[in-house]
Amino acid sequence: MNIGMIIICAVGGLTGVLSALYLLISMPAVILWKLYRKIKFGYAMYQ
């Protein structure tokens, strides 16, 4: 394989890994934040 194809594969793989990590971290963080607001302030979960 040439160097251009290796770079494209590396960038594509890195993009996939970073987006998966973002979702893995952000979804539980949002749920925990909403639970905290519900317990502490009494806000609705769907605001």
C-alpha cells in the first residue's frame, strides 16, 4: 500500500474511535447530570 492510503485509513480509524469514545462518555454524563438536577433541584428529567 502507498503512504496516502495508509494515512487515509489511519484518519478514518481515528475518527471512528474518537466518535465512539465521545458517545461512550457523554451519554452517561448527561444522564447523571439530569439525575443530579432532579434530586437537588426537583427539575423534570425531560427539560
